[in-house]
Amino acid sequence: MADYHKPDQQTLQGLKDTANRLRINSIKATTAAGSGHPTSCCSAAEVMAVLFFQTMKYKPQDPRNPNNDRFVISKGHAAPILYAVWAEAGFLKESELLNLRKLDSILEGHPVPKQEFVDVATGSLGQGLGAACGMAYTGKFFDKASYRVYCLLGDGEASEGSVWEAMAFAGFYKLDNLVAIFDVNRLGQSDPAPLQHKVDIYQKRCEAFGWHTVIVDGHSVEELCKAFWPVKNQPTAIIAKTYKGKGITGVEDKENWHGKPLPKDMAEQTIKEIESKINNKKKMSPTLPEEDAPLVNIKNIKMQSPPNFKLGEKIATRKAYGLALAKLGHASDRVIALDGDTKNSTFADIFKKEHPERYIECYIAEQNMVSVAVGCATRDRTVAFASAFATFFTRAFDQIRMAAISESNINLVGSHCGVSIGEDGPSQMGLEDLCMFRAVPTATVFYPSDAVSTEKAVEIAANTKGICFIRTSRPENAVIYKGSEEFKIGQAKVVTQSKDDQVTVIGAGVTLHEALAAAEQLKKDKIYIRIIDLFTIKPLDCKTILENARATKSRILTVEDHYHEGGIGEAVAAAVVGEPGITLKSLAVSHVPRSGTPAQLLKMFGIDKDSIVEAVKAAVSQATNAK
């Protein structure tokens, strides 16, 4: 702070004028749209002016330049002021602001990455700071570059636990290239925020998480300029006391104005009042960044050798994941791993041992882990793999949903899926994860059944756009594929077949091996089944499923270690609906399980080899009786 130099009066006045122009354009845009959040924009006007035209270093005509400082507007409903900033900087035309929220405009109601100046979508509150943590961690530890990361939060979203997960992360890793600005404008959506203007409590909370914390008058450009001055070895939290609707007569600091545009006549009057405070129409220019971010290429990352497992060798796919990721880490120094204190169960610890400088321990905070992964992957700086028990990703579903809206390329790996984990019981069993990830529009869902296909899934995921989910299992199962086997997204494998097959059995993971054991048992009764390994549950290989069903008297049996709802059975049912003559039977986990051995639980829920034998015999017998 000793190096801080107070800006001259001309600069300070320029920042005040800029803030008022941002207010005006936010009001114009929301009034033209007939919706939006002008009061939430107005409280942040000085913060945005000082950030973008005094503090941040960036190229205004190249928003995604890797050397630029980053900005995340976590209070995404204040998007109009972000758009106003980029119009002020010259990247957008001011006339485009009047198209806010229109179908043919890129200026949506909340920020999305189709806008070049947006890295992550926001609007579901409480997530921006986690993504900013990922960007800052990448800048400090991977890029080792001088760019800084700024995140604007609303005081209302400070009630979200994910904010404090991110605060803990940044404090622990001493992310001194990260600045969080709390816009404490006192009012939430339907009520005042719980702390209202008790800025001292915000300060104590932030300091408790290891942040250098400064309270400022959020409408004083001079105080803000000083507060943004960098400090060493701590992230900075700026607690900006502001007023919602600042500058709007009759609305400032009043309730019941959240998310309401000003009526046209009121907007015109307000704009005149604000314009009278502007001394100079000359626009300010940002400082250009230092060019010290390294060139990064994360395209076409390939394993340096094929899988090296022996047929019949028993290995859990969760361990195969750890081995594969560590191997992939040798192919590119931009592959990183994150985990939530489960690395010795997900086997991410293998990666950590071989590439310790590229492993991020996120501790037991899965929501933040997903957000950090999203931040790390922005601007194509890293290939991020984040692992946990599959079931714990359910608590981060909103972060995953927003990652899809952010057009993020992150890879999530869920171990300990299904009842086959055994004695740990239902709280640890991933039984909803396929349903969850299948519902994510940009997701590819891998469910490998042996070590070879797991390694291939890891390699493919690293080169696939969108959200990739790899489902891994706890039990050790035999390797069934040669290392030379080729795997593709949406391409299933026919594992066993003969001209005498009477039923197509579809499994994945543990249940595929139960199906193989059932096939051997059925052969004794001269009943033959065709077994399909889906490899990806989404997209599904509908063609292979239908072709093989037709070849096996149109009978399909699915078996899965997952609840019925949203799992493999329903995916296959959707694929064959409307196809004449197809009969489908699904075996899945039917209710909340309990502790027991894996074998006991597979039997209890009718997804073991004996249950498959019984279901196949019933299907064959039913057809015979029908004749």
C-alpha cells in the first residue's frame, strides 16, 4: 500500500463521470427492455468505473486475451452495467444496449459466454467467486502470470454457503491475485439483506477466512482506487457500502424496486438529473496488460502409449482412472486434477504423486470444487479433471448446470457408484448420478466397464467439448478388452454374440460383468444371450441397440446399478420407443438401499447374475408359451 499514488482530480472526476454514464446506460437498457435490474446496477456504478477504467489491465478490443485481467460479475442480474462498461470501453455499440434481452441480441438477461467479455455464466447466485478462485489459482500457480482476477458479489448472495467455500479456498491458498468486491447495498430481492449495512460484520467474516479486508464508501471513486491497490500473500475483500438505486430520486435505498425497470417518463427525468452531474463526456481508456501469460495448446492430447493391462487382470475402474489421469498428465502439462479430500478413494492421489504441482486439493466442498474447475478451464488454460464420490456431485448440481450454460469444458469423475460399494450404505452410493448428468444438455456420460475402457474414456474426455462425466466403480473386475481396442463416444461394444442369441442384455460397469457371468450359466441350459457394453450412456448408440435387439427376437434386458429413474433402462426405452415388436425389461435398484456386502446387495435388488438368468429365462419362456 506504501506505493499507492492518489489519482489526480481530473482522473477522479473522469471516473465519477464514467460511473454516471454507466448508470444512464443501465437505466436506458432496462427501460427499453421493459425488464431487468437497474437499481442493482446503480449501486455498483462507481465500483465498475474504477475497476474497468483505473484498476484493471486489459485490451478492450480483445476481451479474451490471455494476458488480460479477469472479471466475474457474480451478481449476474446486474448484467446491464457490465454491458454498459463494454460499450464505454468501445467494444459494444451503445445502440446495442437498447436491444437488451431481445431474442436476436447477444445481450441476455444474465451474462453468458457467447458474449466475448464473459468467461462464466452467472445468475444463479453464489457461484462467481468459486470460478474466480479457479482463474486466480491458474494465474498464480499454472500460468505464473501477472493478470489479476476481480469478482463483484451482491450482499444478498453472501447468504449462499458456496460463497464461503470459495472464501476459505482463496484464503488457504493465499490467492493474492484475487479481489472480491461485496456490493453491500442493503436490500435483497424481497427483503433487506440479513446484515443490511453492518459492514463491520462482513469485514470480520472475511478476515476470519484469511482475507485482507477493506471497508469503503462504494460511491467514492477515491476510496475505491486506494482499496484496489494490490497486497501480498492474501486475497483482498473490499466491503463497499452502497445504496441500491443510487442516483435515482425516490428509488434510492427503497424497498420493492428489485428487478423493476423505470417507467419511461421516470427514466427520462432520472437521466436528465444524472446527466447534469457529468462534467466531461470524454471517455477514459484502460491500461493495457503485461504480455506474460504463456502460450497454451490443449488440443489433441493423446496418451503416449496404449493401455497396458492384461486380459483377465482384476482392477477397479476407479483405480484405472487414477492411473490413466497420471499417464495423461505426462502427455500435457496442462492436465490438472482436483479432488474433494477423497483422492485415496477416487485414486486421484496417483496423479498427485506424479504431478504434485498440478493437483488442487479442494477439501470437502464439492460445490466450490466444480466452480474452481470451471474457472481453471476458462480461456482454454487447462484440462481439468475433478473427482469425488459420484453421489456427492448431486450437491453441486447447480454448479454443473451453470457450467453447461458457461459452455465449460470440465471433466467430472464419480467413483463409488451404486449398491456395489457394499457396507458403507446408501449415503455413499451414487444412484442418481446418471439421471443427473443425462439431464445436462452439454454432457457426455461415460460408464466404462474395465480398466482399458476407463483409460480410453479419460483420453477421450480430455479432448471433448462440454461437460464430461466418467462413472467409476469400487469392485475389482476383470479386464475384458485388449489395449488395442478402439473406443468412440456414442459407440457401444457387442461383447458376446452368436447366431443363437435369444435376448440382448445391456449392462455397464459392475452389471456388465454380472451379465457375462449369467451368460456362462445360461449356456448350460442352451440359452444364449448377446451382451452390449454401452461405454457412453449419453449419447446412446441407438443403432447398435436396435440392430442387436432385432437379431435376438426383439428382446432387450437392461441391468444397472442405479435407480430406475433416469438410468440406463429409461435411456434405452427412449431409444426404442415406437419401434414395433420390441420388448424391454429393466433391472435396477428399486428403493433406498442399506448396508451389506456387494454380493448381498446386488442380489437384494435383482441386478446380479442369478437375477439376470431368471429374467432371461422368463423372457424366453414367455415367448415360448405365447406360441
